[in-house]
Amino acid sequence: KDPIRSPIKDSVMKKQFPPVTAKPAKQERRQTTTTAAPVVNVSRFDVGDNSSIFSSHPISEVDSLGQKRFIAPHVVYKVDKKPDEPCSITNSLNYFPDEEATEQNITAPPKYPPSNLTVVTVEGCPSFVILDWEKVDNDSATEYEIISTTKGPKGEEKSIVVTNQTHSPVENLKPNSSYEFRVKALNDLGAGPVSDAVSFSTESADPRVSENLSGKDAIWTQFPFKSDSYSECNGKQYVKRTWYRKFVGVQLCNSLRYKIYLSDSLTGKYYNIGDQTGYGEDHCQFVDSFLDGRTGLVLRGDQQPLREGFYRSVRQEPVHFGQIGGNSHINYVPWYECGTTIPGKW
């Protein structure tokens, strides 16, 4: 795939949750200038309040289908997710504070590869990992290229993400698949050496999240649509046809957080979805998730603009069209997390 910009640069993603206990600042970590295989200092994820969040071992050594989870010196598990909670890239990234850029006198490409490359995975979440690494002292890196590879039906499949941070999510991973990750330092004058590869195998897909119906699955198609926008997401847009004779449109914050809309036609206007009895948790049905999702902040009363949209009360109920928000007592939300990845595996 062509290089893409990392979604962590989207400021929207970084403001959804209150501050949490962060791992120690990057400058406090052990630094190295060697090119030898990285030796992971797991203790930086295992200090203070973080000791109950990060672990070198998962709580359960087997996943939801009884397969053994991947354990290695360079792998750290985030173990605080509740079993019935949707997976969240955004929530996980709150433990990786952004670093501010500093002015550098760049006279040559970076000399050293990033060190201490670590795979941080969330128990029960096979669709993404967060890679974390060390910047070498006094090196001139301003950006990093993350190279992810896996073996697919047509041979080696590769994904590349570029970021200006020393951590990055890798999304849309396949369940029960093996990956290799490398990181390369960049600046305006060129690229530095690539790090040694670290390997990781994803766990099984959670059968509670969604059901695959052979031959009946609609495929998400990237398609720009016009929406009655009320969203904190401004990424790519995807659509698919559904069994209830509506088109579902989503706009991504990332592959696990998105805004969901409904439309009567592919090229028509896509509307917000209101909830008469809750805050849109059951709207995850529209993206084929069995979970009651996590949703964005709902404004109270008249603070939420009155607008036209689809609405319903409970899961499985057909949707109606009318006024939502305002004094209608029908809530709509700026984003959803349903545990289902969109567009899906690469």
C-alpha cells in the first residue's frame, strides 16, 4: 500500500477521554546506539499505576477460541479492558503521550535505527497493535516509517504508515495471522537504517463481536457521501447496502471509531441516527456488531441541535424518519466504537 499519514495526528482522537496515568516520559528511557536486536525494557510499562495496566503476559494464556496468545520478550499486553467492552484504539493511545517537535540542525540522514521496538497489544483485540520504540539520543530523525508485513494468499502483503511520534497504531490486522514489524527513521535529507524486525501473531476474532454469514456479507466500499454532519470523525468515508433496505455510511476517526449514518439511497443524503431510549449503543447493529457500543458525549436538552434524521428505540426495530435532538428527547452522538473494524483486514 502507499504510505499514509498516521491517524494519531488527528487531534480529535486525542480528546475523547479524561487524562489517565501515562507511562514515563520518553526521555527517561534507556537509550542505545547499537544495531543489535532490541532488548525490551518492559519495566517502563510496569511502574506505579501502570503495573495494573501493562503486563508481559496476558491475564489468560488462551483467547476466546482456546488458541494460545503470543508471548515474547518484545510483546507487552494491555490487560485492563473489560471482556464486554468494545476494543478502542483511541483509549489505548491515551497511554502514549504525544511528543513535541524540536528544532534540529539537520546535516545528514539519520545514522541509527530506532531501538527497543515493542509490540503493545490489548488482550481480546486482534485487529490492532501499537508499536512503541526509542529515539536514539542526538540523532536527527524527524519522522518514522513503520513497515508491517504478513504472508497472504498472493504472497507478502505490506502496509506502511508514517508518523512524527515514537509510537503508532497498526490497524486492520487479520485474526490468527503472523506479522513482522520494522521501523525506519527519516528526515528531510533521507532515511536511516531500518530496525531489526519483531514478530507477532494475532489472536482469534471474538465471536461475540460479529457474525460472518458466508456469501451474504456486504463489503465496505470507499465512497464520498454528503452527510448531515454531526461528527468528531473526519477520515475516509465508506458505505454498504444492508438487509433493511438502507445504505449505511461511516466516516472514520480510525478503524474502530467512526460516525454511523443512514440513507435511503447510495447517492442521497446520509442522516444521523437517533435513539429514543439510550445513547446509540445498539446502533452498532448497523455495522454488524452484536455488542452494545461505546458512544461519544451527548449534549443535554436544547444544546443538541434539532435536525432531521432516522431514529428507533431498540435493536432490531425498524427505523423511522423525523426530528431528532433538541426538544424531541431523541439523542444522537458524534461517534461510535462497536468492536468491528472498518473497512476491515488488509
